[in-house]
Amino acid sequence: MKLKRLTLENFRAKPSLSMALGPRLTLLMGANGSGKTTLLDGIAIGLGEILTYLPGVAGMTFKKQGDLHQRGNHLAPYTRITLETFQGLAWDRLQRRDNSKKTAGEIPPGQGVKALKQHLDSTVINPWSADESFELPVFAYYGVSRALLDLPLSRKGFPKSHERFDALANALNADTRFKSAFIWFYNKENEEHRLQKQHKSFDVTLSELDAVRRAIMRLFPDLSEPHIELNPLRFAVKQQGEWLNIAQLSDGYQTLLGLVIDLSSRMAMANPHLDDPLAAEAVVMIDEVDLHLHPEWQRRVVGDLLTTFPNTQFIVTTHSPFIVEALNNHLKRSQLDGLEITNEAIRALLPLSPKEVAAYLITQDEAPSLMDADLGLLDDKLLSHFNAINHLYDEMRDIEWEHRGA
């Protein structure tokens, strides 16, 4: 299940907005306060209807106050979020200002959730009830607080087992939730150790754990042998021959590593029967994907995420020109398919078709597309935005040269 379109009506500071989403990547840019996070929150609320309908989990919904659009000290009669998938499935979530008949008369007809529930019944709940095979869709939302890893200090209260639907627990809450991934990894390691003892071989591994290990080492080639240690309790990795607690790593490592472990463990938990759980479909939102990352890392983080999770739809916000530069490289790389390429760095780039990508410059009033339809790249509207500081430098240099010439 991938999202084709998001439509907001009277949601927070957005009276009306409709936006097509890229099947692989949607990039949202804009100044602070422009509403980028509002769009991610809107998607999370829309997807929350799915989690609320599934057994044992709950999704986020509208806040009691603050989500209705306000103009001239007057609240709109309703707010509505509509999502549409590439398969043609559409539904909406609605919040009324009040329950009066007058307000009800001001609300135009919507999609409702009947079609969504029928779809979930046929693809997930009925097969689950009949103990038949099914693929559980995965959704996750990572906000800026993900940099604060919630590391458990003891094993007290750890659950002993996990159900597939646990993969969606708190998945759409934007705050950090690394603790659940830590507990899952700990339990799965214990299960793996029992199998190794039973088969008298350390070569026996769990495919779910292997998926998480692959994800870690794909995005962090300098880290290896991730595992849980008990005294003291910690998630340990090896870096340059040294064993380190991930809490000892830099903010950049912790921010991205926590996300990768959480997402890959959710995907492994949701669909352990798949040969590669990381290849299942998912929708993932990341606020400030460049958070705490060095520019060199910013240049590769999007490509690495897309490669590691090949069927995940990423919807991300950023302020970084390095993310834009890297995305254009991936888009340009797709235009070279079929041509002979000797440069290894170019060959290693993930090709991204313009049809797979959407990009928008979010303002308070609109969200113009940043994709140049003719070039298949992000257009140069961004250059003045990013290079304003360079213009000042150029002007000062001109003043200096004029003064010297005089």
C-alpha cells in the first residue's frame, strides 16, 4: 500500500491543499513554520485509521484542539484528511467543530472509511483469522525527537514474545520509540541462541535478525556484529575493532542508527515469513532527514535508505542543499541507463526515475512542485534560496575590487 495523493481541508494553517506523492520518494522543503511537519502529521492521522482498525494496535487521530483551521478568530466547521493509494483505494478522516445540525450542513460529502475497512478485511484480517498467509503493511513516522534514544536500563517488564501486529505499535507517533526495537532484538537473539544450541552450530541464524543486521551494515559499513550485551544492558556494535554502546556514538550515528534499527525490526516483525522482510511495502515519514548528519552523510542517506528498503515509500522533509544535490544525482543517474559508465562512483548511484519522485517547496499559502518536467530534475528555483549567502559574498567582493581599482 503506497500513497498516491494527500488532500487536506481546513487542517491547521492549511485551508486547502492537495498533493501528489512519489511512489518512492517525496521531498518537502520550506522555511521553518511553512507547514512541512503539518503535512507529515496529516498523513500520519490519515494512516491512523488503518492502525485503529487492526487488532491490538491504535493509530493517532486529530487532537482535541488545534487541528481545525482558524481564520479571523473563527474555527472552520470541520477538518478533513483524505488519502488515496496507487491501487485506487481512498478514505478520509473527519473532525467536526461541534455536533450541531448547522455545522453538519456545512460539511461537504467525503469518502468515509467503508472502502478502507473492506480492503483491510479481505487482505489482512480475514487471512489472519483463518491462519492464512498475508502481507502486513508497515507504516512509520520519525520526528525530530528520534535523536533521543530510549534505551532500557534493565530487562524488567520485557515481554517474552511478539505478535505480527506489534510491528505497528506506536508506529505513527513521531517521538522516539527505540525501546521496543531493543526488546524485540533481545528476544530474537535469545531465540537464535536456543536454535544454535539445539543444532550445535553457530551458523544457524534467524532470518528476521539477519534482515536487521543487513540494514545496519548497509547504512553503516564501519559497524559490525550488532548484538545485545547484559552486564551492563546495552546495544553494542563493533567499530574499528572496539566494542561500543550505541549511546557512545555521535548524535549523527545515534539518530540514523536508531531509525534504521526501529524500521528494519518493524518490517521483520510484520512479515517474518518473507525471504526478505526489508523488501515489503511500507510508508515511512522522516522529519528533517538530515538531522545531525555530516554533509557527506547527507549526500548518501536518501540513496542508502531507498536501496536498503527497496519497496518503501519515503516522505521526508529537509532544509539541506546536500540532500537536493544528492537527489538530482540519483535522478540524473537514471538518464544514463543503457550507456557505458566507467566511473565506479557513478555506477554505484541508485537510479531514480522522475516518475518515482515528487518534490515541493512548502509555503504558508501553497506547495509548488520543484520538479522540472522537461529535465527530469529538481529545478533551479532552489538556487537562489540556497545561494543567498553567496550573493552577499559576491557583492562584498565586488565592493572590494571596485575600491582597489579606484
